[in-house]
Amino acid sequence: MFPIFKKKKKQEVITSCISGKIVPIEKVNDGVFSAKILGEGVGIYPHEEIVLSPCDGEIVSVMQETKHAIGIKTSNNMEILIHVGINTVSMKGLGFDIFVKEGDKVSKGDKLISFSRTLIKDNNLDDVVIMVVTNSDQFENIDFKTDIDEVSNDTIILSLDNK
């Protein structure tokens, strides 16, 4: 086939969902996340308290009672879990607010979650924000950029081509 007739691959670009210090998922202080049981990802120690959508997509899950986690599905079926803090489920939603519901379409930069770092710390919990591609086994070469110290909401931390 002539190159001009080949279908162009669409590149998926994922930015950080919050400003902060980025670390490899293996350095997150939670066995399930650090062992990559839920998939490839990163941890971000936040400098702020607002989680923004890292991409365009659809909200596929929301922890309504605890308000600490959201799932987004992108146009190429990548499923991204954003999880605020470790063991924050024990806070039962205290200090958290959710701005979306299941089925909502979101654009990169839309507000998803707000949380109180102070309340998380007052409960002796870790405030790391975790981003994981829960179906990372369906994609080739998922490689989050962790060779930078600080990220902002517009820092690209993952890009890959659709198959």
C-alpha cells in the first residue's frame, strides 16, 4: 500500500493531573500500586489540592462515598485510574469533593476532585496522587516520564501511538 493511503496513527497524550513532585510507581508507599498490580503508573506528591483531567475522555467510575478516586476512559480505550492518597478511603469523603459523575465527558484540564492535604496529613496518611493505566497490558511501551522532578498540569507524562 502506498504510504499516503495508510491510516495515520493517533497519538494519545496524557498530562499530569496535578502539580507536584513525580516519582516512579515503584516508589509509592502502597504494595498494590508499587507492585503494578493495577497497572503501570506514577505517583505525584502534590503542591496543590485540585485534580484536573489529564486527557479527554469519559468518566467511567467515581468513588461517590469516599470521593478519593476516579476512572477515565480515553478515545483509544485507555483506562486511567486517578487515586488521591493512600488509605484515604478511611476518611469516608471528609475533605474531598467530586465535580463529575459517571458518564460525563471531560476535556483535558477539567476539574475532577478537590481535597484537603491538611486533613489527609492530620489523619497520618500519605497524600500522594496516583495515576495508573489499569489496562496497561493492552498497550505497547507504556513508559511514564519520571526523569523530571516537578510536573504541572500541562506536563506530558505519557504519550503513545494507537495500534
